[in-house]
Amino acid sequence: MENKEINMSKVIITAISALILVIIIAVLTKVLTSKKQAAEVVSENPQTQVASGENVWKTTNTTLTEANVNNTQATNQEANTNQETNTNVEQTQNNQNSNNEPKANEQNTANTSATTEKKKSTEGVIWLTFDDGPSANITPKILDILKKENVKATFFVINYSNSNEHLLKRIVAEGHTIGIHGYSHEYSKIYKSKETFMNNVYTLQDRIFKSTGVKTMYTRFPGGSSNTVSRKYCKGIMTELTKEMLAKGFKYYDWNISSGDAGGAKNAKDVYKNVTKNLSKKRGNMVLMHDFGGNKKGLEALPEIIKYAKKEGYTFSKIDDDTPMYAQHVNN
């Protein structure tokens, strides 16, 4: 009888132990399954975020990564600045990197991105911008093309001769925007200090106002805000100036597409390719071109660029108060 009770106890204990073991196994299985699922979620989300980041980069930095291609041209061509600044009428500024703002090393912007302030949708919008004019032989022809195509654009001008003052008036009369590139484009002078640069801006702003009645607050730094040539004359000046300009109510505009018409492009066909291949309907397109004297490459390519863009469904706009500010990374 006693043996039977002992055996029964063993059976009960064994059964209980087996039940406990089953419960433990079930709990562990559930825990491991939960951890696995959590790990899968974690592994999926970072991939989504990276893809999103890459898309943002591609839509805001399409052509900036071309900057290194012609960076070596900058130093050799900067010597042209003094002569060109003195003429004021037809400045041929051939100093440009692949992103092609003339005469500087400033376009080493492979690691930069054009940042934009979001105000309204800019997808598929093209802003044609022309630097370094006005010139007697190029600007009127550009204005003729724009008028024929019913396209508005923006002209970032430098100091101009009295004989070219009528071109400023025509730009305004035909509905385009005038911006300030600088009374002078000579880096050694304008980037010497904050005071000299701001004086350069205000001097031209006053002259434009006297000529047109327009007090423009739109600017473009000679060499772009990302330029590095300014380091030769004042370390950290661009960091200081970008803040100062905004503090004084100005807006400055770089670009995310360069035509190459002032340096990198060999002919009109190259200019056309540089612009059209980098247009994107997923973002706004701030296009850098030039209307200084002798720039036939840009002039000849302009009609075909406009025709291509219209055919592909792009729209054109001039810079105004609703235009987001496209600014590259400041490197000095």
C-alpha cells in the first residue's frame, strides 16, 4: 500500500514537472518570437529613412556634385577679374567650376546640398537666372528670346555703364526681376571684410533704385555662398556674410543647376545638355546662366532649353517674395 502511494506521488510530480516544462517552453517561445518581430521592425525602419534621405539629396543636389570637374579652372581664370570689373559694360568672367559660377574655387560643393525654404510647391519649376550683366550685345538678345517665349527670368547684375542703364529699365518694364550680384565682382575687394561687402551691395542697390525705382532685396554672392576663394582675403567671411544678409532683410540665391556657359561648356550644345539633363520635376530648378558680353554659348542654347522645358511640362518663374531661398553649404 505504501509503495502504491509512493508510485502515485512520483506520477503526480512527474506530471506537474512536465506541465511546468511545457509552460516554460511556451513562454520562452513567445518571448523569442516577440524579439524577432521587434528586430525586423527596427531593421526595416532605418532602411526606409535612408531611402528617404537619398531621395531628398537627389532632388536638391542634382548638379552640385559636378563641382569638382572644372575646379582647377578657377585659379587660372581669376586673373581676369580686375580687367573685367573696370570695363563694367561687357564682362567676360570665365572662371568657373562644373557648377560654373565664374572665377573661383568656390564651387567645390560635392559635399553640399541646396537647402530650400518650403513655402509652396516648387516641383517642376524653373528659375532662369543670369549673372554679370547687363551687356550691350547679349542682354538685349536674351530679353528678345524671353519675350518671344513669354518666359520671365531674373538678372543678378553688376555695376553698369550709363549707356546700359536702359537695359535695367527694360528688364523691369518687361516683368523680369533684378537682383544684386555686386557693384564689383572683384573678390579681393568685396570679401576683404563684412563692411566692404555690404557697402558693395548697398552701392549697387542704390544705383538700381535710381535707374528703375526698384529697391531689390534679392542677391547672389559672387562665387556663390559656398565659395572658398574668399578665404584668401578674410577667413570665415562667408559665414559672417550669410547671416548678415538675412539679418538686413536680404535673400541670397545660389543654384542647383549650372549651364556651364561661363567656363565648363565648350559650345551651345554643351550648355543645353548641362541644363536639360539635370532638370527634375521632383524639385525646383534654379539655373545659373550669364549675360556678360560675348557669352554666345548661353545665348544660342537658351531658345532650345526653353523649348525642351515647355515640351516636358516644366513651368518658368522669376524670383519673387514667394520663391524659396536656394543656398549651398557655406565653406568659409
